[in-house]
Amino acid sequence: MPNFLTNTDKLVNWLTTLDLNALFSSLIGLAGVIVGILINEYFKRKDRESLYSDTIFQKRLEIYDKLFTKMSTASEISNEVIENVSLSKQERLQTWSEIVLDIAKFTDTNKLYLNEEIAMHCMITLIGVEDIYNLPENEKKLEISKFYTGIKEVSDLIKEEIGLKRLDKFFNKINKPIISSSYIEAFNKIKNEYDVKK
């Protein structure tokens, strides 16, 4: 028992002679170092995320730009496939199959960066265009309309996916442009009539 009392007395003496200001200063310093390390690590991770996200965004933007170009080219070639009377059924199939396969390979190669639903929309839009020429006139008009609607939707989907629609809205709020011409007014009138019919 005396040994215990001696140790307790030493502890009490040490605590009473202890400089509490120095102890608190040391603890605050230690806490500051730990907080500094944590904050530093947090910002390092944020910088890495920013670097990777910028790189990935650039890659995705490039791929979506190529997809948009390929779909625009397909739209141009579709006119030939649908309307050219001198093409045989086999020539139509061959011409259009090359377009479809090219875009299918592109979407498959870049599936890591492409939205799966957009890639699927592109493929469904393209399939069957080679058969439109041989359809009865009323079905032909309907299928042509569906095809061009699908092409327009690809453009809208890509703009939405890469953020261009939000940027357009943002810049329009800042700039508040008044864009008008007789062509634009006629276009908007036709567009509004078309949207009402939907």
C-alpha cells in the first residue's frame, strides 16, 4: 500500500506543478498539424479528381462530336438510299450496311465513354432505312419522318449529355439575346405547328 500512495503522491505533485498553458499549447499545435494534414489530403484528392474529370470530359466531348458527325453523314447518305431510283435493292443494302456497321463499331469501341441509351437510340434510328424505298407511299412518308425525328433526337440527346443545353440556357440568361429574322420567324412558326401536332 505505501508504494501505491507514493505513486499517487508523485502524480498529484506532477499535476500541480504542470504548466497547463504549455500543455494546451502543445495539444493545440498537435491538433493543428493533424487538421493541416487532413485538409492537405482533401485538396490533393480534389485536384486529382478535377484532373481526371477534365481529361475524361475532353475525351467524351471528342467522342460525342465524332458520333454526331457520323450520324449527320448517315442522314445525308440516307437521302441517296431512300430516293435514288437507279439503286438496286442490293446496292441500297450494301450502302446502308456500311453506314450502320461503321457507327455500330464506333459505339462499341467507345462504349466506355458513350451513354448506352444514346448509342442504342442511334442504332435503332439507323436500322431499316434501306427498306424505306420499297414501302407504299403512306408508309414511306411515315418511316422517313420517324428516321429524321430520330436523327434530330440524337442531336438533342448529345447536347443534353455533354451539357450544351445547360450552357445555352446559362448564356441566354446572361446575354439575353434577341435573335430574329424573317427566316427564324418562319422556322419557329413551322416548328411550333409541328410540336402542336405531336
